[in-house]
Amino acid sequence: MDSMTRACSQVIDLLFPRGCAGCDKPDDVLCEDCMALFSHSSAQIFDSVAMGSWFACGWYRGTVRKAVLAWKDHGDEECDRPFSEAICRLAEISGVIDFIRGRQNSYRAVFVVPAPSSRASMRRRGRRHMMPIVKRLASFLRRKTGCKVMVCDALENKGIKGKSVQTKGAAQRSQRLKGHVSVRSSVSLQNTMVILVDDIVTTGATMRSCVETMRKNGATVITVLALAHTPAGKRVDESMQAQY
């Protein structure tokens, strides 16, 4: 079966060759140089989470931006694997594993929660693009901590119109999200530790809204892990995004 799988993969590669999602280098989903850009991790102070900071794999610009957009909005599902690896590595170097180990007996479960997408976005993409990432992270954390770590699709947002990058700043994004992010009625977050996972953090309005909502529903939010972030004062240009 393994030989058959390899043969099929080789035929597919011959018929439908691909290039790196970041730089178009032939025969790579994400080449070594582009993958390295997701190792430029950063920490930002965030008092609302238990670790006191949130973390990102890289800076949302140039090659990183192109690769994330190819995956998020243009259907490059093969990037699920390298991006999952980047998030798992971030969880390890940020101290999340040690944090969970030290507190596991005080909580009934650890949940890995994807940041919610609007229904319109999910229809446009044809899938929940964050789910492969959070599933891989939950599996990784179970192995590393020995704890009960599960994916929990706890959050939903309703009634939000337009893309978040079309707003001009944190105040406008906060107003756009106000009252729309909620915990699903079928989910209980009481006495749980939660890791929120997002793709891109720009102003941080979405992140803050999600964290505030989960805390109000009884969760201890450990931290937020993101693939990429836009540093303070840097705004994503929607017209530039369109070229990808």
C-alpha cells in the first residue's frame, strides 16, 4: 500500500507540478527557506491570558503573507502540514507545554480552540481552514504533556459583514466584532484551560474578543498562538492582498 501511495503521489506531481507557496520554488509545498521565516517567533504582552503574552510564528509580510494567503484564501491545503508543524514548534518554545504540565490537576480538560470564521468565509473557502492546525496541535500536546487535550470548536461569530482586514484600526475592528463572538450553546468551558489558535493577528481585536468571551464563560485562557502577526502600526493593504 505504501508503494502504491508513493507511485500515485509521483504521478500526481508529474501531472500537476506545484511550487513553494511562498517563493514558487519547484517541487516544494513550503521550501526550507520559506519555512524558516515561520520560526521568527515573537511574544506580545497580553494581560488577559494566563501566560501574560500571546505568540506568533512570524511577521505577516512578504513571503510569509503570500504563503498564508495561498493557504487561507486560495485553497492550498497542502500547507496544512508545514503550518501545523510551525504552530506545534511555537507551542513548545513558548513554554505552553510546561505551563500545562504544572497545572493539569486543577482543571478538567485542556481545549485547543480555533478562532472562529464567519459563515460567509467558510462557504467561500469550502472548509474550516483552522481545523487541521488545531487537531495536529492537540495531538502534539497530548503526547508531550500526557494530559487530556482536545479540540473544541467552542466559538462562533454571527452577523459580521466584510473582511477584517478591510477595517482601519483596533477600535473599528472591535466595534465590528462587538456582540458577535459567542460560545456555542452545546459547549461548556467551565473549569477548562484553553489555547486559542488564530491564523493572522492584526490589530488584535478578534483575539481580545475571543479571549474575553471564553473567560466570561469560565475558561482560563492559557495563551494565543498565531501563524503570523502584523506589528503595531502596520496595516494590511487589502489592494495588495488581492494579487495573491
